[in-house]
Amino acid sequence: MKIAIATNSAHALAVLRRALAERRHEVDWIAQDAADLVQRCAKRAPNLLLLDCEIASGGDGSAARLMATTPCPIVIVSRDVAAHAGRIFEALGAGALDVVNVGADHTEARVMAISVGSRIDMNVRLLRDASAPARAPEQARSTPLSPRPPSDTDVARLLVIGASVGGPQAIATILGGLPRDFPAAIVVVQHVDAEFAPMMATWFGSQCELPVRIAQEGDIPLPGTVLVAGGDEHLAFVDEHRLGHAKPKTNSFYRPSIDVFFESAVAFRGVLIAVLLTGMGRDGARGLRELRDAGAHTIAQDRGTSAVYGMPKAAVELGAAVEVLPLDRIAPRIATLIGARRCATGPMRATRSMARGEGGERG
């Protein structure tokens, strides 16, 4: 795999070189400024670009410009994640895969290279997984699901959202489109490093009117509150209402895993809407199908508004999506569905008829 580096920091370069060498990855080329980067990408685009925040801060070296002119997988490199939060979220919104922290200039390159190398390896595996032949799509349910008649019973309502590449900006768009008195609990699973997750939750909170925090062991999702999966551990429902952490049934290098969470949410007792957003690979597609089969109303982001149409595409191929919608229509649709739906309390598998007859493009 051709891996390139774009940085003007001697410390970042030392960490990245060491991390790649220890993992037996070769450096294809190195750029030290935006002009050099653009020229090299145009001549020979890498399979993976490690792009320093300082170069990606705008203009020709920005992730958005590169993705538009010479698209390639990008991992953002930062020496101070908190200080670079704005630039990082901008790059992630443009389609950057991930962020790695190489530490401040005084940190020892040997120490930082261990965690950086592990993170780079994970992204290499993601890229290889995404390029693997797709599995044969399953047949979608032949008979569409339909809503139950309204009930006066006030049941628990839950919105679950999964995303990967390009996800932070897409999630912020949805959360920002929901009212302050939103009557459902919300749980978000975004592929992100555990170190970066708390800052991401804080940023989500700045983009919407709802309180946002990292999910903790034993949490019960509450109406109008957003819980965000914390990173390296897989978030899951440990019973019909309580969250905890779980080991996946199969080895998963997606962390936190959307499939693990979606599959566990089948146990939730109440009304559930599940949304799968932009991302590389197939994580979340299988879980979304299980939720649809169990009676949830499922939505996949459309190709046109996805930074990477990988996970939503896999969901559509599996027949997992009741609706396929552009990003700007998802929040209004959620508000309509959550506000209108009431049903008798019962496990998800006992509410299979809830999603039949809903409008929108079929998955």
C-alpha cells in the first residue's frame, strides 16, 4: 500500500516514519507544504495520505479541496487534538477517515509511534475490507411493514444513529435539526478513537439544542438526551433499556462497532428509529437489517449526500432500509415519525408491523 506523508513538523515526521517502519509500511513520498502536496497528489495519488492539520488548515491543502481534485483516503495528523478541533471536524466532514495524535514536540517519538502505528494499521485494514468483494445481497422483505394503530400508551422512544467517514458533520446536521423538546432518547455510534470521543461529544453539543455526553456503563437513555459511544469499547444494550459494553460475536476492527450496537438494540422495548449514515465498509448494514426485521423504522443516507457511500449502500443491498433519504431530509422525517408514533409496550420483535406502509424511497 502506498502511504504518503504531508507535514511541516520534524516531530510529526519522526513519529509517522517510525510508526510506519515498525508496522512494515513503506513511505511513498513526503510533502512539506500545500503546494508540494497538491503537485505530488496529482502526479501519484497515494493509497493513504497522512495529512498534518497545519497543512490541511485551508486552501489547496485542505481535505475538502483534495477530495474534490485528487481524491484519496486521508488520515488527519495532529500534535494538539483539542487546539485543532475546528480543523479536524472540517476535515472529517469532508471525508477524512480518522485522526491520529502524534503528541506535542517534546513527547518521545518512540512512545507515540506505538499508538499511532496501531491506529494507522486499523485504517489500512478498513481500506482493504472496503475494497473486498461485496457479499451477495439478501432479498428484501416481500411484504412491507406497516404501523400499528395509535395507542394512548406512552412508550419509550429511541433514535439510534451510526456513522463512519464523514459522519461527524452528518450527525451534527441531524442533531441540529431536532427540537429542544425532542421526545425520544438518542444514541450515536461514530467510528472514532477513544481519545477523540469526548471532544466530539462536546462539539455535537455545540451544534444542537440537546444535551450531549459520552455513554457510561449502566446508562438508561432518556428523552431529549444524546449519548455518544465512547470509542474503543463496543456500546450495547445489556437489557431492554440499559446500556453497557459488550464483546462482539465475531472479531471486529470497527470501533465502536455499529453492528454490535444495532443488533443489541433489538432488545429495546418501545418505538425505535435507526439511521445509518455515510461511511466506508459495511459496518451497521447487518444490524440495520436486524432492526428492520424486528419492526424498527430504518433510514439510510442516500448516495448524493454521503461523503462515502459504503455503509448506506451495503444496507440498501441487504434490504435493510425502509427509506433512503438525503441528509437534509432525515431530521424532519425523524421528527415526524417520532412525534406521530405510539404503540403498545413490548419487545422489538413483537412490534414487527410498525414500519409497514411508511412513505419514502424503499431500501
